[in-house]
Amino acid sequence: MLPITIKARVTGRVQGVAYRHWTRARAQSLGLKGWVRNDVSGAVIAQIEGEKRLVNQMVDEMWSGPGAASVRDVQSRTVTTSASSKKFEIIR
């Protein structure tokens, strides 16, 4: 199965609650590649690549996040990337 890549924007109380670390750990456990970072707007942005079913599962799980998070919205869209990530990482 061909991989897909999505970019997700998560809003709510998602900064300062270990959301990025939770996202990285969950993505790694699913075997996904990509990155996650805080945005100056207060949102968390992630680019996630992998098998479509697993990427969709990750996006669904992003509505929950870690226990201290309070997610208001998760917007995602399919994107085209030119270079595949080797792992899932937190970037700045």
C-alpha cells in the first residue's frame, strides 16, 4: 500500500501539556514518519506520513492527546512531499 502524507493543525490547550511528546510517541508506536512542532498561534502542527489506515488512526487519536490536553479542533489535509522522513521527530 502506498503511503500518504497529511498535515494536521491541532487547536485548544495543546501547548505546555506534552502534546508534541505524546504525538511523537504515538506516531512512533504506529510506525509513522514525520514531525510535530508548536506554532506561534498556540496550535500544534504535525506532518504525518505512512500507511493510509494508520495515518487516519493517528489523526483520530489526535483529538484526545495526553491527559492534560484539551483539543478544540483537528484540521487535516493531504499534502505532497518531496522527501520522506526517516523517523518521527519534534522540530522547532
